Amino acid sequence: MSSINTNSSAMTALQSLAATNKALSTTQSRISTGFRVGQASDNAAYWSIATTMRSDNKALSSVQDSLGLGASKVDTAYTGMNKAIETVNEIKTKIVSAVGATANDKAKIQTEITALQSQLKAYADAATFSGSNYLSVDSTSATVAGTADNAKVVSAFNRSAAGVASVSTIDISVDSVKLYEAYATATNVQDGILDGRRLGTSGLRDNTAVAATGGTVAATDGYAVSSLTVVGFNDAQLGQMLTAVEGALKEMTDAATTLGATKQRIDLQKEFTTSLMDSIDRGVGQLVDADMNKESARLSALQVQQQLGIQALSIANSNSQNILSLFR
């Protein structure tokens, strides 16, 4: 039946064309943006996951920056520590040279030792990166006066299965690596490796150690590498000084080992963070990225369907025009 009020063929053709246009619009959007899921209405679950993971990746980028900064700080401290070890070894050789030397020779040797002591302080003070110095510290304002706060390097951004975010850090015990402590009333143990007074009998920093008096040997004789002098001291006391210097060298070697291991750990974590960020990017891409080959093929097909739909609608509309010929 032909009707001028209802054109079923045109309605069917129009619905088909509208569906084709909608699909074509979706495909064109995917091609222009590169995303299969560009907004929540496309796929709420995938969009939510992708948005959260993108946010986490930005946090990981900050972690990577923090690791790079931390690595630079530790590397600076390690470089200063190595130079300090070399210099303390030089002081050690000067003390050995002073054994059995005359008073006049000891005075000359002390001139060299004093220069080396000044150089040690210069190394420690210069080992600063971005305002952080692990070798020459001032613990006056620390929680426990005289005890340096641990340095922290942000190493990871974590998210639990329950969605709770947290941050992990690599802690550096500054107290175990510091060479100088500026806190005025720090004890021998709280002082640094070089300015802490050591017992001549053990070479360890000890609060019972007192400044040695030249020419008189006592069990409580103490020596600090940063201030020891060979002038006026006998050979027995020079032997105590060697013990103190050996004790300092051992602690410095341990500190350098700690800094080196920390630097390696930071480097490994930085490499892992880079790989993790790439992995997250790939995972998000699999969820929301459009397959451009598939979308290109679909676009061509939909363009043909659109043209055919327009033709079908034109034919359907022309059927109604044919009714007019019956009234001529």
C-alpha cells in the first residue's frame, strides 16, 4: 500500500543512515584521537582503570626525579669520602715518619699534617649537592641534639589491592657516614668520624676519652684525626695516634661502602621505575588505544554504507513522488 502520510521505506532508510552516521562519527573520533576508550561513556571500567594508572605513572615520574636527585647527593658524598680516605692515609704516613724524629722534624711534619687536616674539612664542607651534605653536618636542631636525622630518598610509589596509595623510601644513616659534627656540645660518640675523640688504646670513639697530654701516657688518652698533633708527644703516644687513625680509616671505609651500596640500590631502583612506567604505558594502551588498521578499514566501509544509505533514502522518497503521476 502506498501512503502519503507514512513512508515506511524512507523511515527504514533514515534509521539505517542514522546508525551508519553514528558509527562513522565514532570511528572518525577514534582515528583523530587514537583512543578506543576516550571518555567514561565509551567504557566506564576501562576508562577508570586507565585514568588511575595514568595518575600513578605521573607519580612514578616524580619518583624517578627523586631517585636521580638522591643518586647525585649520595654520589657527591661518596666522592668526598674517597678523597678524605686518601688524605687520612697521608696523615697516617706522616705520623709514622714522626716516630723517632727530633722535635724540629716533628714541627715540620706537623705543618704538613695541619695542611692535610684543613684539606679534610674542605672536602667535607664542599661535598654538598642541592643543599644536602652528609659529611659535614650540624645536628643542633635535630630531634636529638647531636644526632643527625636520616636522609630519605623517595624510591617507589605503591598502590595496594584495596587502592590505598603509599610511598617507599631508601633511608641513609647520616650519623654513620658524617665526618664532622658542628653541634657544639656533642659527645665523642655523637661527633663525626674525624672530629670525634678516640681512645688511643682501641681507636674507637668513646665518651671516656680525654685530650692527651704530651709526654704522659694514660689509658684515657684520646685523639681526634681533625686536631691531633705530633709536636710534644712521645713515640708511645704516636703509636696511640696511629691506632686512632686506623680506627677512623676503618669507619670511613665502612661509610664509603655504605654510600656505594646505597648508590647502586638507587640506580637499580631507577632502572626498575623506568621499566615499570613503560609497562604501565603498554598496559593502558592495550585497554584504551584504537587499532588504527582496523579503524581505517571500518572507516572505508562506513563511508560506502553512508553513500548507499543516502541513495536508499533518495529512492524511498522518490516513491512518494510517483503517486503524483496518478493524479495527472
